[in-house]
Amino acid sequence: MSFPVDQQISDYLERIRASGALGKSNRRLVLLEHLIRAETDGCGGQLKAYSIGLDIFGKDPDFDPQSDSVVRVEIGRLRTAIAVFESSTYADCELQVDIPKGTYRPKLTLRENRVHENGNTASKKQPAKSVGKKPWKPISAVLVFLACTGLGLFGLYNFFGQPEEARIAVQLDDFSGAMGRNAALVLRQDLSKNKAISVLLSPPDNGIHPQAAFLVTGSVQLEPGETQINVELLSTRDNEVLWSESIHIDDRKDFDGSVSERIGRDLKLRLFGATKELLEGRAPEDLTPEQLFIMGTWVPGPAINAVEWELERVRLMEIALEKDPGFGAAHSVIADKLAYLANVYGPSNTPEMMSRAKWHAQRAMELAPLDANVVFNVAQSQWHSGSIAQSFITMQRVTELDPNHALAQFLSQMIPYSCASAPDAVLQDAIAFDAALLPDNPIRWLTLTWIAWLHAYRGEFELALEAEQRASLVFEIPYTFMRHAMLLNTLGRPEEAAAILQRQTSNWPDIDPAHFSNVTIPRLCREQAESARFVALYEELSSALKRQ
């Protein structure tokens, strides 16, 4: 076969750019041209992840493709874009490009049996085919998906028009075994309520959808007296199992509810965390507003207990608003972060910061009042600002929008007892909620620290310390490590309290116990009748540390 000439390459590149299949990412077009030119120049055999990382993505010489997946991910997205292009009318050109799986070296062919005006022979357009799979027709499959999920034209634009997959694209297969289809349907309905998740149906050939970053599969077996459900969340990049769960249901009458509550809510959290890890390290300017939201909002995944990390989340949301000023989710994150920083960190506690937090909360609710994730962040912002009653009402609204929002379910019960003695039933509900979570569930630092708060409000300081110590093994923030120090001091261990705070000074250089006794706790507890005795505990901590 003869290699394509420069005009054929230029024509191909112009047509795929004009088709919109590459999105708005100019870098993807540069990557595609780089691969094609390397092949035509006889250097195709040298196309490796390392060299592409240096030449196209500006990586340093110590770039490790095994730990940094940017090249592998972008090549995968380029394959998807090429498949979309091939199914469009724009692909009426002489050159056809394919990047077989397992290699970065493109396969270049000239289409046969088509005569152009210049008299050259070119090919009829052939749809791209997946290696080892039956041909899959992307356009028709997407239309079926849109019809089934009700996304309409907006979904079609979101699917093809964005420079990256704007939402978490997860393929949900029908589970095998008796009642498997029903279990998958329950999870599909749960996931579809979350606007950050895009649920894809299996392609007709039962392969993996090229847009899917994750695959959810499982099985349902009917056993004597019970039903067993097995679920797996896998990465489509390397088929790695990211999470798996197996549950038994005794009462089949409550099958749907058990699947939703015991699998659906945990699955959503795991998807958020997996996506955050997938996006970690990529340039914010290359991410969509939806992806930036995932990186900025509190979701399980990579996080750092540091003021600079929190301020960076605000900056990510400001970038999202530059891309889309009407993106309510970004406003909600900024509201949450600014109110949080103003309450726990003295340098951030300014009237301007509080005013900005309030404005962004209002703007978020104006733009996205039906988005559970947005409303959740607004409820958190209200809580940080000491508006406990309003936060409780707003958090209840989250559970109405998404009944299986795990954190909202939990916090709706806890918020009314901020700085107040909770009855035994509430404390036991909190303990039971935590016990029902898997040991490695990433939200357990939050459930455990709230259990610590409830014990502390009741004067049960030993039990509070035990719960706080367990929470600190998962994650820490100023609320938690300052409470940890307060509990140690209250139990007559001021030296250990000082050590707890000394350990945090590099991440929170101006953290000050006096700010907690003078601002944080009085603000947080201002609506509660019992606030004075709890404020006194932090005043004692501040005084004790001054004597150290």
C-alpha cells in the first residue's frame, strides 16, 4: 500500500476537526497529526507513551507512563473520536485512520473504489470496527440510549459536543441470573438521578462502550430463603476491579429498596472517587465544568488536609465559571469552601469572605435548585455559617431530590444536634449507620467524627475521643483535629493536645485555638441553647495551650 500524500492528510485533519468529533481540544488534533506524521515519516515504530508524553503533553524527562496515565487516556479518547467521525458524513475523504488497541501506532489506509474529481482512486467510506468485536454503530446506539434515558437533544450535545466526557460515563450491564435485569434497572434509576453521572447501555455486541470510563456488572442468584447479589465496578482502561460488593436479601418483597439502599448509594460514592482519581493531575484548563466540579466538590478520592488545597478547590470552580458562568454547581462549591474557611481559619474570616459565600449560595440555588449535589453543598455552607435550622431544611431537600444520597441521609439526622445533647436514639442511629458501611467506605471519617461530636455534646468524652481517634486514621480537617485536641485537653492530657495541633502547622500555618473559642464554636453554636458549655471547652483548650 502507498502512503497518503500530504494533501490527503491535510484533508483528513481538516474534516475531522470540522466534524466536532475531537471536541474543542486543539491538543487532540495535534496528537492525531503527530501520530499520522510519525507513521508517514517512517517513525511509527517509535511511537511510545513516553515519547508522546514528552512531545505532545510537555512532560518532564522523568515522566513515568505507568503512574501517569494521561497518554493512555487521551489515546483512548482519540480512538472514540475517530469512531464518531467515521460514522459521520464528514468522513467522505480518501484517508482512513485507525489506532488499533494495544498500540499507539496508527493504521493508515486509502479508501478503495471511489473516484475523485482529480481522477485519483479512493475508497468508499467504511465504518470503523472494533478489534475482535462485531461492528458497532455508535450513532444508532447513542440514539437508543438517549431515548431510553430521556436525555433528548441536550444529551446528544453533551455526548458529542463536549471536549471531554463532561459527566462520569458508566456502562451498566444487565446482571446475569434471576432478577438480574430488575437489579440493574434499580441501579440505573438511582445513578440517573445524579447529574454528574451519565449511564450508558451495553452496545449491541455486549462489548464495552467506547465512551465508558467505568463498567458496572453483576449477578443475582436465588437461594433457599434469600437472594444473593454480587456487584463489581471496573475500570474500562485496564479491567481493574475498583470495588465489589456482595449482599444477601432475606425479604424479596423489599428487593428494590435493598438494592438501592445497600448497593446504589455506595456505588455512587465509589464512582465519584474513581473519577476524581482518573482526572487527578490533568490541567484544569483541559477539563469541562462538570469535571472541574468533581475535582472541586467534596467527594471520596484524593484530598489533602491543607488550606492551600482548599483554596485550590475555589480556583478550580472559578475556572469552571469562566467556562460556563451559569454553572450552578461551581457556585455551590465556592459557597461551601468560603464559608468553611471563614469559620475554621482566622485569615479567611473576613466580612468579604462571608458575603461572597452567601452570594454564591444564593446564585447556586437560583441556577440549579433541582440538583441534589448543588443543594447539598449549599446546606453545608449554611451549616458552616451557623445557620443550623436553615441547613437542616436544605439538607432535607437533598433527600427529597435524591433519597439515596448517603451523606444527606446521615446529616439530616445529625445537624439538629450541632452543639446540643442528642437523645440515645439519635446516637444509636449514627452508630448503626456507621456500622452498616464497609470498613473502607471513604465517608466513614465523617460518620465517625459526628459520633465523636454527639458523645462530646453529651459529656461522654472518653467515648468521643475513641471515635475521633478512629476518624483521624481516615482523614482530618480543622474541625476534627481541633476537636481531637479539645477532647485530650478535657481529659487532662494537654501535652498530647499540643502535639496534635503542632502536627498541623505546616498545612494550616495560622491555625489558632483561640479562633475556635472566639469565632468558630460561637458561630456554629449560636442557635443552640446549650452552646455556652461547649464553647467553654474550647476556651479551656486555648488557655491550656498558652501555658505550654
